[in-house]
Amino acid sequence: MSEPVLKPVVLYGITNCDTMKKARRWLEDRSIGYEFRDYKKSAPTRALLEGWTNTCGWEILLNRAGTTFRQLPERDKADITTAKAIDLMVTHPSIIKRPVLDIGGELTVGFSPETYARLFQSS
């Protein structure tokens, strides 16, 4: 019987975000190794954001409830398209919903213990 192939786990977000802290603590409490990428230290590239929006849609990625989005001029918040959402996320990385969990190319946006438990149940 062969050993399972481990998929790389990458967690994207901002260090001081409370939801990020919960997600990181959840992974660490279960000894799940991951690479953390801080949006503020190394913003996601346009190409990465295009891939994410193709996978899960800009509507899920763009945090319209957060302070950064609410402080944008009305013209930036109106008539959002995929291209406009990507432009906003490139310009304002903190507008990206957190965390984004990438497990070998499979994305999950946001954190809930139940979802993470389901994702890692075979680990």
C-alpha cells in the first residue's frame, strides 16, 4: 500500500486579521503544515487573482463588507465586473476576503472549523 500524496497547503491573508488567526490556530492545533503568504508583504499577482476568480468567482473573493471596500469612492464600488474586481484586488490587497486556503490548487475562501475539518478529514 502506497502512502498518500500530500498536496501543498498555502494560506493567504493578513497577519493581524482575527479570522486569519483562527484559521492558523486551527491548522497548527492539528499539526497541519502550511505556507503562509501575507497580502501586505507580498500582494497576490494579477495572474494569481485571475486564476482565483476563474475558480471561485470575484463575488466570493471581493470583501464588500470590509472597511477597505466601504472607504472606496462610490464609482469604484459601482458596476463591478470581473476585470474591475481584479483591478481593485491588485490595488487594494486587503479587500480580498480572508483567508484563502489553497490545497493543491483547490480553493476555499473564508474560514469555518466545519469546512476545514471536512477538507482535511483524510489527512
